Amino acid sequence: MQFTDIERVLVVMAHPDDVDFGAAGTVANLTDAGVEVVYCLVTDGQAGGFDHTIPREEMASIRRQEQTKAAAEVGVTDLRFLGHMDGSVEVDLHLRQDISMVIRQVRPQVVITQMPVRNLASTYGSHPDHIATGEATMCAVYPDARNPFAFPGTSCADLADWSVDEVWITFGVDGDDVVDITAQLERKMRALLCHESQHRDPEALVERVHDWWQGIAATHGLPEGSSAESFRVVDTR
Ligand SMILES: [Zn+2]
């Protein structure tokens, strides 16, 4: 996976914290290399967490704050919240237009997003919002954002069209690519722990995710003790 020729990367995720599980180490590598990274969050994660005493509208603002703090840990300060409802994300023209709009504003060479199809080996990873976000993002990358005739009469059509070169799918399977994040592990962990409203047992989480990221590295033949994130890289040129 080459970072050369990449100036801007857009990360499109369904919920606050998805990027920190799947790609924050890679994001830290990118921002360290001088790449501008922008986060686009489809929902505010209102349906997340375990505390019944927190009103859901309040949860939305808590989660935006947590994601903003987590982003800063890995060098990201530009976040766009689309405000769709957590648990209700659908692949429709409304969402495709919202994501196309952000692609046309940011003009990224690379978009990082979620698997657009169900992975039967991962129940949690295959949350319907993740699948819908991945598929709507793929539709926005091609054809919508690059088609100058898409969404006529809207503010999206007022922006110049833009073609994304590659999409990196988090937790990619079938020919996946791997990024060594060993040097970024502490930052990634701090970012993940910013989502305090979601972690009932932070210590157990730390242990579980360490094993998880080391397992990805081992599967891909990285030296013992390494940690990694994996992606399916899709050429969309
Ligand atoms: Zn999620």
C-alpha cells in the first residue's frame, strides 16, 4: 500500500468509533506523512452505549464529542457529520448525494470505508448500517461523484465532479492489503478509548483489541509482536 501521490483521504463510516476500530492506525500513518485526512460520519451513534439514563439526543452530542477527541489523537481535525439515524441507514439517493457532496468538497485520492456486503464470519462487523454505508459510498465514488449530470438542480451538482482513485475497505477479505501500525498502537488505543460512552470494561477491551490487531499482523506474516490493520484495496480509476 503506497502513500505516495496521496494528498487527501476521506474516511466514511457509519458510527463514531468505527474508524478507530478499523483504520485509526493507518490514519495516524497518513497524517504523519503529511496527508490531509477528513472523517465523514453518517450517523451520530444515537443507538449506541449501555446507559439507559442518557437521553438519545444527548448521546448524539456525546458521541460527536468523543469522535472529535479521538480524531485529534491521530491528527484529524476536519469531521463532517451527516446526521442520519443510527440503526436506520439505507442505501438510497439521499445518502448517496450526501456522501457525493463530501467527496466533491474534499476531493480525495483515496476513500476509506466499510464492507458493502455481509461477512458471515463477523456478526458485529456486519452491522446493517456498516453494509449500507459501504455500499452507498461505493455508489458515490462510482458513478455519482464523478458524474457531472448526477443530482441535477441540487447544491451537489453545483460542485465540480471528482474521481476517487482507490477505495480501501476496512477488515477487507479476499486479497487484502495490510498496514503495519505497530508504531501507532498507543495513539490508536487512546483514540479508541475516547469513546467512553461505549466501553463498559475498557481494560478488557484493550486486551481484546491488542490480540485482534496482533492476529491480523501474524496472519500476514509480519514480525512477532507487530500490530496491523487490513484493507481490501479497490481500484476505482
Ligand atoms: Zn459501527
